[in-house]
Amino acid sequence: MEGALTAACPASALQLHKNAVLVIDEAAASKLSDRDFYKHIEVENQKLLARLAKF
């Protein structure tokens, strides 16, 4: 989720996939350096999806 793409961690290539979804618990998420940003983006995405569902 964070850091450079590297052959040492092939899953890091998922950062480039537009439909990748990361499922992570609060304990693991607490180690992310941009945790507040990711939470903000998730809240905004949920608002957008709710608005789109009305159409």
C-alpha cells in the first residue's frame, strides 16, 4: 500500500491497479504513515457511492 514498487514484494504492483481493494484491520492500519488520508478517502468514496446509488 505504501512504498515503492519492488520485485522483492511482487504484490506491491497492486498499487497500480485501479480496482485493487485493501482490507486491513485497525491494528495493522495504525502502522500506515498516511492513515488519516486513507480514512478520509474512504469516507469520501462512500459518500460518492451513496449519491450515485440514488440515480
